[in-house]
Amino acid sequence: MKKIIAFLLAAVLMCAAFTGCSGSDKKTEDSGNAAASGKTVADIKAAGKLVIATSPDFPPFEELKADGSVEGIEIDILNMICKELGVELEIQQMDFESVLPGVQAGKFDLGVSGITANEERKKNALFTDPYCLAAQAIVVTESGSIKSKADLKGKAVAVQTGTTAESFCMAEGYKVNSYAANSDAELSLVNGKVDAWVIDDLTAAEMVASYNESHDDKLVILSEAMTTEPYGFATKLGNDELIGEINKILKKLLDDGTIASVFEKFEAPYTKP
Ligand code: ARG
């Protein structure tokens, strides 16, 4: 009897060991997928999906819904692009600061994250033609002391890490507090840790409106237009074929007014580049 129990125990242990092995094999396979880079349009069609990376904390461009899905202007535009290509859209969520390094490393097909296509970034990533223009905005509390950009001199501002807001505020010489998530940058203003929060104007409008709906100490956006931010989608340098194909689709959507109507659907003002 003892022998049978010992045998059964050994069998159970061996099973566990094998299951463990197959588990770790799977992990290696998964991380291998991330190496796919610079895919051609034919590769994407063969895979049946376009894989995009986004930081869904940027309404109305990309926003995480309660059911875990991502919605927004850019998601609508990408769904249209995918329809034209005849592929499915696959969305990978990450912090904004990981999107452009991932694009450079070819970890996904396209970075779609309200990304400003500026000259600095064009050295390391390939951008589509811009599809809209935005600007940086200053958000403050109504009860606070900052009433104009001039009052911000030497003051502390919150921004999202890796954004053009961050580089703009550093160049202006503000004390910059960077947060991985936009909502945390907003929170630091609300909690009085900083004097202002700098963020792209359309997202500022959306987030401020939803904050003000449920709070008494209102947030306000200062009406000082700063910077011009042309938004585009980014891919790995050298992937001109994919960008060329997407540019063709984008041009059609821009020319026939589809892009403008997507902004209208999300009740956002549209500035054509
Ligand atoms: N337009 C700015 C930039 O490119 C901010 C983008 C932030 N996007 C986001 N999904 N959180 O740096």
C-alpha cells in the first residue's frame, strides 16, 4: 500500500513538473511575438490584423470604457483604415511614454495616441500626414492664483511623461512634475501639489468638463493658445510602404469630410491641418 501511495505521489509530482515546463515554453513564445517589426502591407493583410499601441487616457481621441474597450476619434479613424485594408484592428494598451519607443523597436504596426508629429520625433519614427491640429493648454483651479501664462513663471506644473507638454514646460523653465497617466497629472492639480496642468487643448476641454460636472472647486482652461500640434500615426522608420498606403486612405477620409464628421460625432471642434 505504501508503495502504491509513493508511486502515485511521484506520478503527481512528475505531472506538475511537466505542466510547469509547458507553461514556461508558452512565455518564451509570447515574448517572441513582440519581435515582429516593420511589417509590409502584405504581411498585415496576411496576419488579418493591424496592431496599434495606444494610451487610452486621452479623450476624445482614445478613452478606456468601463467594459475595458477603447473608444475615441482615433479608434474610429483606425477602424475605417482597417476596413479599407480588409483587416481587424487589434489594440494594445500602454502608458504614453512606451508608445514611441515601441514604435521605434517595431513592437506593433502603428502608434495611435494623439501623437504630435514634430521634427524631433521624425528622427526616430515615420509619421503619416497629419489629420488634425491641436495646441497645448494650461489648466488651473478657479480658486488658485494663476490667471495667465505669465503667472506660471517659476511655478510647478503637472504633465504626462514623454509628451510635448513635458518638453514645452521644461523649455519654459517651469518646475515639471511628470505623471505616467493623465488622470494623475489632473489629480495633482486638484490636490494642490502643482499650480497648473499642461495638456493638449481638446483633451483638456473634455477632462475639465467631466471633472466640473461633479465638483464644486471648478477647473478652468486659460485661453492662451500655445504651440501647434499636428497629430499623426507613427510607425518604424523605413516602413514607407505602410505609411504610404495609410496616407492614401487618410487623404480620402480628409477630402470627403469623413474625419471632420468623426470629430462632430465626438462633439470636438475640428482644425484641419
Ligand atoms: N500630443 C501630445 C504628444 O504627442 C500628447 C499625447 C498624449 N497622448 C495620450 N494618449 N495620452 O506628446
